[in-house]
Amino acid sequence: MSIPVPHPITGVRSVSIAVEDLPVARGFYRDLWQLDLVTEEQGRSYFGSGCPSNYIVKLRQNDVAGIELTTFDVRDRAGVDQLFERVALSGTKVIREPGDRADFGGGYSCAFFDCDGRAIELATEVEDRAHRPIERGESRPKFISHVVFNTTDVNRAVAWYGEVLGFKISDWLQDFFCFLRTGSWHHILAFANSKHTSLNHVSFELNGIDEFMRGTGRLMRAGVQPLWGPGRHGAGDNTYSYFQEPSSGFVMEYTTELIQIDEEHGWTPKVWGTTPEEQDQWGTANAFDELVLAKMSPTNDPVLWTPPRV
């Protein structure tokens, strides 16, 4: 079964994160990360940004920290139904068949576990939020650029997302890291081979280089030093500053200027290396060492194969 062009999935809508200390996490995302606190209800905090999405981050108080749900935006109901049919045929465990979405903002969606046990949602028709567009110079995130997951079998994960959801390979980092896309953005999803199945990081897009550096500097002035960065990747050509969120310990990234792929002129995936120049074109970032790797490859996510709590 072929995926039509354009692809039904347009990008990452949101991530839902279980945290052990909701007030601490809420303060980080609101005051330092500069997201808008949209609403709070029953131990949950919803955050928006400079885009119409109803929310892009949901936090929920929990005994253990984990990534409860990753939601992808889909163009329309037909796209949700079409992709769900492929999911059902794959034999994976279904959480919820296509229908009305019960979470904040409503809409139409389905949910299921991927091959590693992550809860994934495909959503459309979610209510837009009245928001203030980000102005030039503002170091507030616009939207989620991409999500990177750790997996114990990168080839299996890449094959599953390609065969079931129609993701395309953009590039490889040697044989242990793969960048995937559904549209013109170089990647909205990536997988890193690891000893654990967990989140690697969530990346947030800023307006440009100046805004990216101001955001990085704001956290540094507040005493939150980058785990890695600021720098500029080879693969994807995007900037990076990675920080560790204090409640869950998960890694969040500021980025900008991820390259866009012109499908009409073709694209041949490249295998990148790990030389200092390929890791950081600018040469400004600290070395990617075992400490950085350990923070980006935490132990297995304790909420794998667990239906998310709405």
C-alpha cells in the first residue's frame, strides 16, 4: 500500500511527559524554556508556543518520569484512517481506534504502540489556540521541530516507521543514528541505537540564529549550562543547544535553520561520520563525551507499553 503525496503526517504536534515534580517542571517550561502556560487541570499542565497548536507540551504529575505520548499532526480524517489501517495490519497493539479525541482541544485521532512500546497518537481537527506570533528577537520556541528516541534496534525501528507510517530516510550518522521525514523538513523524527529504549531529546524551533543564541544565553544566565552546545550539526545543518530539564531529567534542545528538502529535485541519503567538524561545524560546542551520551540515553522508559492517561 503506497503513501500518497503529500504525506498525511505534517509534523510533531506535542509530547506528553510524566514528571515527578510538577511545580519544578512547570517553572522550567514556563519561566526558562519560555512556553505559554495555557491551562491546568487535575494535576496536568498544558503549554503552548508561538504557533496555533492547542498545546505542544503536556506535563502530568506521576510517581515515575516517562514519555507518555507523542502526537503527530495529520492533515485530515482520511489520513488518520488510512494510517491506522496500516497500523492495524502491522499487528502492533492498538490503544484507541480512530474517533473523537478526549484530550484538551478535542479533535479526531487514533493511538497505538510502536514496535518499541511507545504510545503514538495521530491527530487532526484539534482546536487551534489564540496565540501571539513570535516577534523578531524573541527567544521563545515556535513549535516542536523533532523528537529523537533511543532504541535497542535502530534498523527495526526505522523499518517499522517506514513500512507502517511511511517515513522516509533523510540521512544516517554512521550506522547507529537515522533521520526520518514525512515532508520537506530534514527530519521530524530520528532514532539512536542504544542499550535502552527511551527518549533521547525533544527539539524546539526558534525564529533564527539570533533568537537561538538569546535563548541559549537566557538559560546560561539562569545557571543552567548546556549539556552540549551551542553548535551547528553537519547532518541537517541545524543549530543545537541541549539542556537537561530538572524534574524528569529529560533532554530538551533549542534549534533553528534545519534544512528543507526539495523532493522534486531528489534526495540521496548520506552517511555522516563523527568527526568534530561533522558534529559541530562551528567548533563552539563542548565535546560529545560519555557524560553527554549518558544523559541522552537514560534507562528504559518506565511507561513503555502503558496506555497514556488523558
